[in-house]
Amino acid sequence: MDKNQIWDSVLSRLSEKISRMEFHTWFKKVRLKEISGDAALISCPTEMNKNWLETKYKGILLTNIRAVVPAVERLFFQVDLALADSQPSNPAIFDGKKEAAHKPQKVRNEPRVRLAEGVESRIIQSKFTLGNYVVGEANRLAHAACSAVSERGAKAKQYNPLFIYGGVGLGKTHLLQGTANEILRKDPDAVVVYTTSERFTNEIVKAIRDRKTDAFRKKYRRVDALIIDDVQFFEGKEQTQNELFNTFNDLFDFGKQIIFSADRPPSELTGISDRLKSRMGWGLTVDVQLPGYETRLAIIQKKATDMQLVLGPDVEEFIAANVRRSLRELESILKKVGAEWDLSSTPPTVQSVGKIFRKLNPTDSIASTDAAGRGLAKSPEDIITFVAEYFQVPATEILGTSRKQTFVYPRQICWLLCKDVLRMSYEAIGAAFGGKNHTTIMHGLKKIKALVSQPNDPTKGHLSAIRHDLGLK
Ligand code: ADP
Ligand code: MG
């Protein structure tokens, strides 16, 4: 095989493994320059293209080159500007694959629940697992409770029923379905039913109409775990509530697990009978909230990988900073980013993603990534307020000139935070603290940094506690 043939066969393997837009964006003008011994040299049309291949695709590239030429162990990259106007040696790999590679991947939606005469929950999606749920402060308890429940041990008994509540798009359905999948993974014979309040209601209405309520009851009474999503929609549906109440009692008495979700805690549900509400609150009630910046970033990275999108860190951070309502928003942004990339063949930038956000929520202000990394600290005043509170000293003393160590120490901590978090210069910090000389600030920072690096000094602990207060993790 000559090097063009080798490269064509590497490309056609790659085209199966990465998304069409990535393939077009990063590989169309790339060539195999030569193979010599265990080394392959790859030529790229631009510096940026070279960087992307080196940082993001090196592994997959090596694997696929080795599949064709097993001797290759090392990859080298170079820029060859002449490639900018080049055409692929085999354009068909890029054209022909269009349709195939573009086909939306359907998530397999296996009927997981096996029941002879079928409560079949076809809506448990395998893409939601407890393992791919990113855990942060905002959802730690809920996730832990779901994991415990999926173990079906003694703890699960205390958590029965488990009630998870929170606003739209904060991950309730993901957790519920993830728990269903986990129970089934551990025990494939378990009878797990995941349903929504609407489906449950429709099923009851149909059973009543067809005079099959007995069959309905029998079926539900045989489940090992009953999971009902969004129970706030049972509002005003008395007959359904009665059926659920009876089913609940039977399952509960036999120690079967029940999980509910809603947009608010049981006590605040309206239009639901008191006896049902009270039972919903018998076990453990936990909430999910919008995760903080770091967790959002981790979720974006995970979702982007799932969607076969390789985004630059600046773009990921920008999205994390601007998703403020729900994680569903995050997903729809990523989908739009993917679609635009696909259509335009240009990789997304902070600017292009900013436009998508503006279209989606025209009245929102767009946060730069920088501001997001600052948590609650937007100005030196914010930092002084938090530090004064933390050390229980008056803010005026922090800003003052007293040489007492009780004030000098918090003052210098403030300077460090101004430098690290707000990225202020020594001059700017001096100016904000009563017109001090920049050398004073430098000197103070040196002292604090020396303390931070000492193993038994509390300064490091103080700093991380204050950073935590400021929402900086
Ligand atoms: P809800 O049911 O609360 O309205 P969903 O469970 O439908 O919210 O979540 C919306 C989207 O956000 C889903 O795509 C879900 O996978 C994703 N999501 C929510 N929380 C997380 C998390 N902690 N880790 C990963 N993905 C999450
Ligand atoms: Mg939901």
C-alpha cells in the first residue's frame, strides 16, 4: 500500500468513529506525509488544525493508523500550508459518508421489564444511568439515596418511599431512570416499572373503561419497584389517586420499593388527597437543585462526549457560565451547537455560541467565562465583606491602616483573593485598599503565600473555606 492508500483506509475507519462535522473540520485537508519505522508524520494545513489533532485526536488517530500499519508507535505532526487548498485524495470518503455518518443515532430503548402478561415499561432508557449522572453539592443527597435504593438492602427500607423533588430540567427523570437501570443491572429478573403520572392515569382510565381494573391491580401488585415521575400531575385526579393509594399500601406492606418525583415536596402538592400526600412523605424526601459552575462544566463535557462533539475549553466554560435555569437548556444548547457546526463546517467559538444563547433567551445578559469563575466575588468590596465576616473583624479595619496582626492577616488574605480571583494588578489592589503602594501589596502577598506553603499553617484552610463561602468551590 502506498501512503495515500494507507491514509484513505485510516480515514474511512475514522469516519465511522467520529461525527461527520468533526471529521470534515479536522481531517479533510490532513495527509499522511510519511511512515518510517515506528513513526508516522502527519501534515496539517494550519497550526490550529495541528493543535487539535495533537491534543484531541492523537489517541484515536494512532489506534486507527495501527489498525492499518501495526508497526506505528509514534505520531508526529507538522504544518504544511500548501495543504490549505488541497482536496482529499479520495473525496468519496468525505462525500459518500455524509448520509450514513449523519444519521441520528437512535438510543436503544429496550423493553426491560419482563412480565408474563405485561406491565412493560418501554420507557426506561438505557442512556440514563446513575454512573453517568454527574454528582455535585446540588444533587449529592438525591444521588446517594438513589444508589442506596438500588442496592435494595436495609437502607432502602428506610428510604421507602423515596421522594425526589426539584424544578424542571434539574435531573429528576435521569435519576429515576438511572435507578431503574441500576436495579435491573444488579438483578435482571427484578420487575421494575418506571412510569409518569400521565401514563399511569391513562392506564387507569383505560382499565376502567374496559372494565379491567382487576387486571390492572394484579399487574401493579407484582412489581418489585414502582417509580412514578412528576406526581404533581395527579392533581385533581381522584380515581387515579385512589388506585395509587391502594397500590402503594400493598407494595409498601410487602417491602417493595416506591420512588416518586415532583416539582415540589409532598406537603406542598395541591389537589392531592391528604392520605396520599402523607404516604409520599413517609420515607425520605430529598431535593435536586441547579448544580454550580464546576458541576455544570463536568456535565457539559460528559454530554458533549456522548454527542461526539469535541469542544474547546473556552466554549465549554462559556456554556457552563451561561446555563442558569436548567440542565435541559444545556442539552438544547449543545444540540444547536452541533447542528450549526454540522451546517457550517466551522467549529463553534465563544462568539457563535453566544449568538445561540441570545436567540434562545433574548433578554438574558451573557456572562463572560471570567465572571463565572468568580462566584460571588465581583469586586474587592465583596471579598472584604466575606473575609471580614469569616474572621469576625470589622471591614473598616481591613481597609484601614492598623498594624495589629488580627487585621493585617485578613487584609493580606483579601489581597491574595483580589489577585487570584479578580486578577487585579498590585497597583489596582493598592488603590482599592486606601492608596497603598504596589510594593506594600507585593510584600504582603509574599508573606501570605509563604504561609500557604507551610504544611501546618492554617492559612491554606482559611483560604479554601473563604473560597467556598464565595461560591468558588
Ligand atoms: P427533570 O426530570 O428534573 O426535568 P431531566 O432528568 O430530564 O430533568 O434532566 C434534563 C437533562 O439534564 C437530561 O438530559 C439529563 O440527562 C441532564 N442532567 C441533569 N442532571 C444531570 C447530572 N447531574 N449529570 C448529567 N446529566 C444531567
Ligand atoms: Mg422529568
